[in-house]
Amino acid sequence: DIADGRYTGKVIEIDGGIMNVEMAGNTVIVVFAYRRGDFGDEGIRVTMLPEFAEAAKRINPFKPVTIKGLCTGYNGQDVIMENGSIIGKQQ
């Protein structure tokens, strides 16, 4: 509850290793997973801007990456971010 009020509606940056990249139609979603839940990976899901979609598909999950986006809240399983962009180059 505290984090929801503090971060929802704000542009934030997160960094670390991703678990996977999901596709929903033409939409690319980067997943930072922190645990396995009843319905799959739970953590942070970032819907990427179209201009970063191809780069997101090429993210190496074994190297940290920084992604910036608009935090739109928590759905009971995941923190949801939209309009994601990759900051800098993956190291």
C-alpha cells in the first residue's frame, strides 16, 4: 500500500536481470521476476514503447539492463509499468 501511493503515476527506472520477454500481439513486455506464483512469474512487467520493442527482444537475461517507464500500479501479482524504454546500453 505504501509503495503503491509512492510510485503509481510516476516515471521510474529499474535495473537488474530480466527473467523473460513476452509477446502479446505486437506488444513486447519485459519481465523482471522475483518469485514464482500460482499463475506464473511475479515481479515487474514493463510494456515497451514500439521503438524499443526490437531492442527489448534482444536483451541478454544474464546481464543487467536499465528500463524506464510509467508505473501504473500493482495488480495483486505484478507491478505494472508502461511506455518502457531502455536506458543506455546493456553491459
